[in-house]
Amino acid sequence: MARQETAQLNIRSAFARARVHEIARRTGMTATEIVEDALRGYVSAAPAVRVGALVRRGPVLVLPASDGRRVSLKEANAALDAARKREP
């Protein structure tokens, strides 16, 4: 039997859990719909600030290469494949 791949989010905040269930009862929406709707409307209060030596590459902060060298996608994939084939 194939394993079903489903996304899951665990809410550990008692306030958030109670508020979602309260909104669900009043609106007839599911908890998932409420969370998705809230996230669609979310706008960050402030832009992300630089953290130490990290630089922004799209939505991700990364450490820049010390020698300024860029790694191509082909090189990265080859390195990952080689690492996966190593004996444990």
C-alpha cells in the first residue's frame, strides 16, 4: 500500500487553536481554510535584516562563498549524487 503524502501543521498555541476553532464554528470554514486565508493576508511588519555574514538569495539567507566562486546547478547535483552513493 502506498503511503499517502499529506501536509500537516501542528499548532501548539492554546490561543491560536481556540481562535481557529471559534472562527470555524462561526463561519463554517475548516481550520485549514482559516489558516490558509490568514497566511494569504499576512504582510511582514518589517523587512528582514541582514544577519551576520548571511546574504539574501531570493527568499533564503545563505553564507556567501569565501572565494566568490559560484556553483552551477549541474555541479551541485553531481556533488549530491556522489554523497548519496557513498558507503555509510
